[in-house]
Amino acid sequence: MENKEHNRFSEVLTELISSAHEVTSLAQTFDTEIKRRVFFEFSILVDRFVPILNYLKHHVKIMAHPPVQKAVESLGKEFVTLSKAIITNPNSKTMVKQVEDMVHGLGRSLGLVVFASLEVCTDFKEQIGTLHKDLVSIKFDMSSVASSTPSSSHYSEILSEIEEEEDKIQEEEEKISVGIDDVVVTLKYGDGEKLRLALMLLSDLIIEKKVGNDWIEDGGVILALFNRLGSSKPEHRLIIIRLLRNLALDNVENKEKMADVGFLSTLVKSLIREEEERREAVGLLLNLSELSSVRRQIGRIQGCIVMLVALLNGDDPIASIDAGKLLNLLSSNTQNALHMAEAGYFKPLVKHLKEGSDMSKILMATALSRIELTDQSRASLGEDGAIEPLVRMFTTGKLEAKLSALNALQNLSSLAENVQRLIHSSILSPLLQLLFSVTSVLMTLREPASAILAKIAESESILVNQDVAQQMLSLLNLSSPVIQFHLLQALNSIASHQNASKVRIKMKENRAMQLLLPFLTETNFKIRSNALNLLHTLSKDLSQELSEHIGEAYIIIIINIISSSSTELEKASALGILSNFPLSDKKFTELLKRQCLVPLIISIMTSNPATKTLDTQHLEESVSSLLVRFTNPFDKKLQLYSAQHGVIPLLVKLLSSESSIAKHNAATSLAQLSQNSLSLRKPKAPRWFCTPPSASAYCEVHEGFCAVKTTLCLVKAGAISPLLKVLEGKDREADEAVLGALATLLQDEIWENGSNYIAKTLQVEAIVRVLESGNNKAKEKVLWILERIFRIDEYKLQYGEFAQVLLIDLAQQGDSRLKPAIAKVLAQLELLQDQSSYF
């Protein structure tokens, strides 16, 4: 029986091979261009069937498989009957479409052969697979070929024959339904290559509408596809998701079958896979989300919203658009909107703040107060319009709404752009009213309100309200420690603004100093530190009156803070207050000496960490400013006291500070000390010494024996090189003070020695360059120094040519008040006569 069946199918294959040759021959006999073109391409495809049919004919084991037999029979009917009919009687009007449909049919039939005969060699499998792909994708382009139209009677006859043939094909398709069912079985249980082919065939069947919804439902296709989605290879998953998208398209029943939370959870995992798979997965989820049940389920799947937000912000524009649409659909649910905010997507939350119910608004505001926001997130929320509805909640809502809104605004107010939005929303007045309120119900709102006020005060726009600082001052003693801290922060910001001089004057008139001083004994570090900083800021405008405001008891408290504080900023503020006392106040200076402030300063600065911070700069500025008092040139005794405690090496060190103020103050102090070096020097030929000075103590500038602690000598202190380096830098603010220090080496008695010493450093050009960009006072000092140095011919020749360019330029374009000094130097360089009108 088996032999008979085998022989029968061998005959079928032989007949097919013969038919293929016949089809090829027939295709070459047409007399019109359109027929020849179409059927020539068709015959090429047919020729490729011959080696495949021969292979099948000689492999008994494959042909014994029933599905293969059914597939071959289908191929034979499709091949022989339909091909001959169309080739023999082609209908020119619809011929191209007929041939395309016929070739696609051959492709599907060959696909069944591929699917049914997997036990073949790889080369043959590739050959048959390639032909299958070519057949199902073929498209004839005959647009450039003219066509001829047969007569209507001829057309009717052909059409009748084709209809008969189509009836026969339909019968054959019914016979191979068993082969289609095998596709579903393989889909459920197959793997590897079998699964891939099953998916491809299923895709063809669905796209070509060869199977209906009943077949899909009866076969459990959707369940089978979802079951395979979780365990398949990436290329299989992509085909599966595309199949599911096709099945879900405009089909509510199929969508409902996919609404199972397990299925959706499996699909969500594809959102983090390869780009194409992500794109297809989010597209399918968007399609399914038309069902309310699906929207409810998606929001509950862990990580889904985070993945969607990532796709929204990703590089794939298609996936981004679909993710945005899906998020928009999900955002009507407040819990989903909150999850989106936590993932960094805030537009839905802002929409609920603007349009949601009162409870929804409270939920959103509460979430904003708790989420750890980055500055980028704060900016996004501000741009999306979160500030205005929150301000409305605070000003018009009930207690719970007010509290949640204030807490949210406090979180947003850390960004300067949002502070401007707060100011424009007119929130300042309601905040102050709240702080003055004594209603117990509103007390819980005062802390976040004061925190927001502190942030608003960082903007100079707050100065529009001239009375705001006075209002805050009046609240200080009526508030809790937390509120006091925020109010002091706000007052510090207000008083520090560049245009706040009028506000500072008003604060002084309202006895702000007396109000703040008691806070110096506060045990709460934050409050004491902010009060100290505010006192420092206010003391800058009170120099001559400061002694009236701060008595000895508080001065000692300030010194104790300097001694005990662990922060550079607090030390800087305390020292800054002391440095603002008038220099003429000798009683104050004596008090500082009795309290051993100078040794304390030296100790602090020598133990300072090597790492420089902004607070370090503030400390250096305060120290250098205070040391100007202790280097008063009219008090040699005080200068020597300071030198004995190590002030000079500290001043030299401060010349390398990153703060221009510190460098300026240090140079000023060194200049003051150096003014007295000449009178303090010991002559070269001294009277009898118990211990003669060493040769190294001799100073070539002062022509005597010098020492840092006894003659305050800049040369012996090694200060000249650091002073000149300041001139080499880009910062010009310290130039005048540096040049003043260098000028002390050029006093009348020692100008030649000083000139030689400065020239020896090879930095004369650095001094000259100040003429390019220094201020007028600095330029005056440069001209004075050059006049001394150029008295020596050697230096006139060495540096004159370099200097004259800048001197001439300055004479032509500079301040007219400098012209006499410029002319004097130019005359030295013999570029101008002494009788010139420049004098």
C-alpha cells in the first residue's frame, strides 16, 4: 500500500515537473510586449520549481509525510490548472493582477510544503525558503508597457474559465485545511525553525485573510501567541507582537481576549527590549488601551509607567509619540499621574492641579512636597505651570489645601526661576499676613511660609517692598526657632543685595543691631550663625557708629565665637564685624590686644586646611581687613607687637589668596609696615654688639641689618616676589596696594637701592603693564615708580623702549590728570623736552 502511494506521488511530481517545463515554453510564445514581459518574469520563477520538485521526488521519507502530500497536491492544482488557464487565455485588462495573485498563491502553497518538510538539508531549506519569499512578495510593474485589449466576447469566455478554475481551487484549499491546523499545533508546541515558519505562515494567513475570527478563536491562537511571547527568541517575539497588533486592529473581541493582566504583564516586559520590539509593544498597548479595563490594568503593572516615561523621553520618535498618547490616556487616573511624576513626567500632575477636584489637587500638591526633585524637575514643573495653581490653593483653599500647597511651593522654590514666578504671582503679601496671624489653626502653616519667604528674599525683586525687612524684624522675637532661622536667612539675603542701602539704613534706624545682638548667645547654631552674618553685613555701613551699638561685653562674646566656632564662615563673620570698627578707636584696639586676638588669628590661619573654599576666602578677607588695624604706620609699637606674633609671614601668604580683597588688604598692611623699616634698621657699622649680626641679616635695600620681626623689612620677609606676581595676574583690584608696597622701597634715601633690587627681579615689565588696564591711582603709582627706576641709565635702556609705547598711548588716550607725570617719564626717556606743554 505504501509503495502504491509512493508511486502515485512520484507520478504527481513527474507531472508537475513536466507542467513546469510546459508553462515555461508557453510563456515564451506571446506576441505582445505586455504578455511577453509578464510571463517572461513568471517563467523565470517557474523554472526555479524544477530542482525543488526533483529533490522531493527522490526523497521517499519526506514524501511519505501526509501534510507534505497535501501541500504538493495543492501546489499541483495551483500550478498546473490556474497557470495554464491564464497563460492560454490571458485577460489583458486584469492580467497583471491575476498573475500577481496566482504567484502569491503558489507562494502560499510552497510555504505549506516548507512547513511540512522540515527534515531536509540546510542548503535545500534555504533554496526553497528563498523562492517562497520571492513568490509572496512579487509585484509586477507594467506601467511602462502598452497594453492591448481583447474583444468583450473573448473576455467573457476567459472569465468563465477562470471562475471555474477558482471554484476548483477553493475545493483544494478546503482539502489542505488540515495543513493549516498544523500551523496552530506547531505554534503551540514547536520551537526553533518550526516555530519561525509557523509564525510566518500564520502571518500570511492573517494578512491575506485566508482565516477568519472563528478559526482564530477555535484554535486558541491569541492565547497561544501570548504564551509563546514570554519564552521566545527576540526575532520570534517581534513577529508575535506584530501578529497580535494585526489581530487587535478594529476588533474589540480580540482586544478583550488580550486584556488579561498576565498577558499585559508579559507584553510590558517588551518595553525594555530592542528598539523594534519596544516600538511594536507600545503600539499594541496603545491599541488595547481603548478598553477601560486595559487602562486600569496597565497602570497597576509594576514598572510599566516608568518604562513608558523612558520611551517618551527616548530617541525613537514613533515609540515616543505612542508612549505619550498612552500616558495621556492613563493620566486621568490620579494614581497613574502620581506614578508619572515620580518617574519625572509632570504634565499630568500639573493638569490635575489646574483642573482636578479639590481632593485631587491636594493629592498632587502633597506628592510634590515629598518627591525629591532635581533642579531640572523643578524647572520643568515651573515651565508647565505648577506655581500658579499652587498659589491659588494657598490663598483660597481650606487648611489642608493651604498646607499641601505651601509644602509643594517650598520644594519648588529652591530654583531661582521659580522664585521669580512666585514673586509675579503676588504671594509675598499673603505670606507676611500669615506670619503675623495669631490664629492657632494657621500656626502649622507658618514654617513652610517662612521657608518660602527666605527663598523669595534671594531675589533682588523683593526690594520693591521697602517695608518687608522691617516686618520680618518685628517677627523675630515672636516666632519659633525654625521660623526665626528662615527669617534671619531672608533678612541676610535682603541686606546683602547690591541696591539695598536704603533698606539697611531703615534697619539701623529701627534698632536692628540691638535686636540681633542677643542672638549671639543663642545655642542654636543656625540661628546664631545667621544673626552673626547679618550683623556683619549691617556693620559695614556703621563704621563710625559701631562702638555705640556694640559694647565691650558683646565684643568679648564675638571673640569667644571666633575662638570656639568650628566653621570658617562663622569665624569670617565675627572677624568681619571687628574689622569694621573705626581704625581711630584706640580703646577698641587695646581691648583686642588684651583678648589676645592677634595670636588667635595666627593660630586659626596656620591651622587652616589646605583645601580652599568660598568660606576660606571670606575668612581671609576678614583676617586681612582686621590686620590693617594692627599694622597702623603711625603706631610702631603696635606694628612690632604684630610682627612678634607672626603677622608678616601671614600677610605674605595672603598675597596668594584667590580673593582680590584679601590680596589688597595684605599688600596695604605690608606697605604700612615697610614705611617704618628705614627708621628701624640697624646701621651697617654699628657700635659694639654683644652678638654681631650675621652677614645674611644685611639688607641691600635699606643698607643696614634687617630682620622681619624687628625692622619689618619686606626684602627679608620674601614679600617682593609675591607682590610682583599679583601684578602679573589678571586681577587688577589689588594693583594700587601692591604698587604702594613696592614704592616703599624707593623712598628718597634708598631709591637707587630699591630700583636695583626691583630690576634684579626682572619684573619691571609687569609694573609697566599696569598702565594698560589699571585704574588711575594705580597708574599714578606706576609713573612715580618708573620715574625713579629710569633715573638709572641702564634701566632706561633696558626697559625704556617697552615702556614708551604704553606711555605714548596713555598720553594720547588716558586721563588728562596723568599727563604731567607721563611727560616727566617721557622726558627721562628723551622723547619729550622738559619745556613741553605736557608739564
